[in-house]
Amino acid sequence: MKKPCLAVLLLLATSVPALAKPKDDYPVPCNILWTAVRNTLSNPSNYSILGISDSSQNAAFKIVGSLVPYTDRVALMTRDSGCSLKLAFIEVGSDNADLREFRKGVTKSLAKIEAAKPPMAPVPGVPVNTAPGQQ
């Protein structure tokens, strides 16, 4: 009797980290992350914005095409190492594809914003790295 209970406890102990909610902390300032969130929500074929506040960096929206029109919310909070994305999605079932797609959209938009940043100008007096053989 003890061996099956121990086996079940070991299985549960190893599965708990897999069930934990992934962190939504980003190593960028909140104004950049807010731009990515706004870009994601600006797709009218996926999201219908009910309310949005740039000053408090939060929004309420609905998923277009959802069978039950729940109101989902997103808010940003400044952290020491960057910005945290707080999501409140109504989850139906064990797999929340809407939440996954929203996170993926924010990540894609953030990557586009980061790629569009101009390269840093060289600092006077600091040598620029050159390829081997070039001087």
C-alpha cells in the first residue's frame, strides 16, 4: 500500500513545475512593452478593444470569434529588471489557446520593435571591432 502511494506522490511532485504559470516578465521598459501590447491588440480580426488607458497601461478587450464573449484584461507593472505583464483571461477548459496566442503576438511585436531600433552610434575614442585581417 505504501509503494503505490509513494509512486503517486513522486509523480505529482515532478509534475507541479509543469503546471506552474509561466512568468510574464520582460527585460524591457514598460513603455516599449506597452507598444507591443497595443500593436497586438490593434488587430481587429483577433481583438475587440473595450477600453484602453495609456497612462495606466491597461486594457480590456474581447477575443473576436469566441463562442462566449468574455472580457479579458491586460496590465503592465514596472519591475526592477524591466516590466511585468499581468494577464486576466477567462480560461475555458484546460488549454487556453487565446492566452497563448496573445503572448505569442506580444512576443512577435516586441521582436519587431527591437529589430527596428537604430544601431548604436560609435563612441568617440573607443575602437570599433573589425573583422580579422582588416585594419
